[in-house]
Amino acid sequence: MYDFSLHELKIIKAEFEKFSGEDPNHEELLKTEKFFRRILKNNNAIKLLIDRETFQIVDSNELAQNFYGFNEEELQQKQIFEINALTKDEVIEEYERATEEDRDYFESRQKDANGNIKKVIVRSTPITLSGKNYFYLVIHELENEAEEPPQEEKPEVKDPTIYSLPNSAEKVEFDNDLDIIEKNARDLVILSNKLAESEEKLKEINASKDRFFSIISHDLKNSFFSIMSLSKKLTDPEFDGSNEQKTHIAQMLHENSKRLYSFLENLLTWARVQRGETIYEPGNKNLREITSEITDIFNLKADEKNISLENNIDESIEVFADENMVKTILRNLVSNAINFTKSGGNVKILSKLKDDEVVVSVKDDGVGISEENQKKLFRIDKKLIGRNTEGEKGTGLGLILCKEFIEKHGKEIWIESELGKGSRFNFTLPITKPSKD
């Protein structure tokens, strides 16, 4: 078991070292990070991901949660020192001792939620995920004090008449055998994790399929029902409403038709993405010009709700991005911001340069999103519970599409929100590098 963990750590380290250069392939890096996340959740050992700056536990697998007696959220509120029976200084001292003795593991005593002390062996490797530095820990419990930690096996020479050094041919054969064993162990780790990856993918596909049919059977049907009800009222010979009432119904019919069209557009685009039919074609683009097109589209809608829509993007920012994808992202985010902001509110599009990327934000002072619903955003397998200012429920499909397109750029999207105070959706894009003349 210990050897299995050692080979797993070697593979993780080797995979991430491929991207240590100045200009890594973002798409390949994203695949490696997803591959690592699946390895982390594999329950062949207790596994923790630790922030190297704060020593905060940021992720764990189910085996770790069972071992320590905390759920995932409870573990994420702790520093690594809080689950150690050793003091902070003792942990650091043991780690340094292991480094000096050229050991790939160190011993520790850790405690669970009930205060039980457990002796463990900890192996670790440093990794970088989404630009942040972490320690990846693989932990094994020593069942009893008599159990020894992993040792490098060395032949014990007791009697020279019984033991002798291998000749050169035997040494070559022995080394070859070790290489074969190590390769087989490495292949076993890769195969095991690929099986876990396939299982997770199948679960995701089934959940996506169920949610997809739920959207079609429920949300699509409700949209058509609303349109049919309004049109039926207008065409009813017995309806003798005033011209003002008829105009109001016609406006409602038009708004529902626009919402349905937007929904269908997202649905079909998402379906094309899932089939791999969407081509990623990045180029050098002026971000202000793109956002100006989006605000032009939504100015009328914002005016109708008495909402201030501001485009505060710096005119000098150039991005290396797929223009159509960025427009789809912004169209969904700005539309949502207006839908979930009350009359007299504000919606702003903002930007901030950070290293080799730009952080684009769509900020509103609308109804906000609960913590429960924030966890469900960007996931096709989760159904959102929330209504806009008109009392209508959203499907969340537009945000899922945003995430898909942002990940095509090798970047990320996240939300900052407080119920009743508004939301801020942030996403990053690569900036255009200056040409070398």
C-alpha cells in the first residue's frame, strides 16, 4: 500500500512538472488538473490538499472525512495543525528531519473529531493548481505500534559464505526487474484512476441527461404554456379588454417569446458543445468593443426596468479570446443581472488587469443568491431554486454555458454574492501579449 502511494505521488509530480515552463498549454493543464481532482477523490488512501501559505485544508476525499470524523465542509474550516496531536513546531521539525534523512515520508500523530490519537505515515508532494501552491498529502494509518513505517529494503549480510554480491549480469537483471515492477505499479495507478475517472464521467453524463430532459419537459413546456395562454386571451372573441390591456398582454407575449428564444439558443449551443461541434477560434480582440455591443443590446431592456447599465471596461485592454464565446458569456451574465435587479438598481461591467490575464466582472445590486444556490451554479446536474424580480424561475443553463466557454480559454469563473445585496460574477480571460518587433 505504501509503495502504491509512492508511485501515485511520483506520477502526480511528473504530470505537473510538464507545465513548469513559461508558457504552458492551458487546455492540457486543465485536463491534468481535472485528472488530479479525480485521483484526489479516489479512496485508496487518506488524501488531503493543503494551502502552502495558510496550511488550510482545502479539499479531501471520503476516506479522510471518515478517518477524521468530519464532513467535507468541516475539514475545510481547519488548518492541518488542528488535526495533528503534535504541535505546529513538532510537525515542522518532523518534516525537516525527514528532508534531512532523505525520506519521502514522515511520521505523525493525528486526532479525530472524538479526540482519538492515531499514528500515521504521511507522504507529500508540492503541486500548483490554478496558479495557487498546495501540498498534496497521502496518509496511511499505522494500525498498531508494532507496525513499521516503509523502509527501503537492503540485503542484510550475516554470513559471507551464504550471502555474496551479485555479479554484473545478475545486477543488470535485478535492475531490469525493478524497472518492470515500478512500471507495472505506475500503470496500475494510471489504470485505477482512469477507471475512477470513467465512473465519474458516467455519473456526470447520466445526471446531465436527466437534467437535460427535465429542462425540456418542464421549463420548455412552461414557456410555451405561458405564450399559448396569453395568445389565447388576445384571440378570444369574448375578451373585451381596453386597448391598454391588449397592449400590455402583447408586450408580455413579446417578452415571453424573447425569453423562449434566448433559452432555446442556449440549449442548442450547449448541445453543440457537448457533441464537440463548437470550434474554439481565439484572436486578438479589444474587450471594450465587445462589451459595447452587449450594452447596446440590453440598453432598452435596462431602461424599461429603470436600471442603470454601465460599461466601465478600460478601452486599452486587448484579449486573446474567441469573440463569439465571449459575447455569449457576457450576454448571459448581463441578461441575468438585469433580470435579478429591481427597478432603480445598477448593473456594471468592470475589468481589472492581473498578471497575464484580465478579470471581467458583471456586478449588480439585485436580489443576490443564497449560499445553497451558489453551490449549484455552473452544474447541469443540480436544479436551482430561485426567482427573478418578475417571479420567474431560471434554468441556470446560461451559466453552465458560460463555464464551458471560459474553460475553453483555460480560465475560470466564480461568484461573490450575498442574499438581498446583489451579485458579482467574475471570469478571467488571457490578455494579448505585445508583439515582438
